[in-house]
Amino acid sequence: MASAHSPPPAKNSVQPLPLLGRRYHATHIRGARRNGCSFEEIIEAILHAGVYAGMPAAVEGANIAQGIAQEENNGEA
């Protein structure tokens, strides 16, 4: 049973993302976008997992997600 402070389940799981090697961030973020996750959901999951993986990994993942968001807004994706 989820606690009152648990985030709602995402459409797909990106929470373990910071636990993976950093070279996988962009691939999994793009996959989450294709599966319908919003950037807000992705950033929330990355920051949540950062508690376990370390905030440097979470910040790097968030920066990569921001770059992908900019690519999408510029029509490059």
C-alpha cells in the first residue's frame, strides 16, 4: 500500500534511471517521452531516485532531460 507521501505511479518506470550508468540517461528519457511521460513526471522520478543514487546523478539526469526538452521544443527530436 502506498503511503500518503508516495508519488502517483508513472505511466512507465523511470525512477531507477539515475541508478543506471549515465550513458543511458538520454535513451531512457526519450523512451519515457515516447511512452507518454511528461517532463514533469520524468524530473520528479529522477529527483526521487536521486536520494538513493546520489544527487550528482540526479542533477545530471535532470540536465539531460532539460536538453531533450529543448530539442523537442526546437523540433530537433
